[in-house]
Amino acid sequence: MSFKRFGSAIFVGGYYERICNLSIYRYILQKEALKVISRQLKRRFGDIDASLVEQVRNLSAEQLKELGEDLLDFSEVADLVA
């Protein structure tokens, strides 16, 4: 078993690398989901309020996935808030 020291932390084996790779993967998933949802919102409702855009930007990849499904039932921007 190999140990690596990073500052005051010690990482065992390849766990640190796996955690970093998983974090990067989740970040990429969230960013790609955000791109899709942003395009869907713009196409359906045109430009929306900046505060709503910010709220959408802060959603996780899973929340964005759910929003993408819910968007199919939305008829107005107010549905996004409800």
C-alpha cells in the first residue's frame, strides 16, 4: 500500500486520484446539463430573469436532470418558480 503526503493530509493508494477524477466528472456532468437546460429555457421562454438563471446555475446535475423533465410540463416562466 502506498502513501502520499499532501500538506498535512496523507492519501492512501490511488484514492486521492479517484476522488479528484470523480469530482471532475461530476463537475463536467453539471456543466453539460446546465448548457442543455439553459438552451431549453431560452427556447421555451426567451430571456428570463437573471435571478432565476442564477438559481438554475446553482443546481446539481441531478436537480438539472429533474428540471429538464419538468420543463416538458411548464407553460410559463412562473412554473419554473413554483
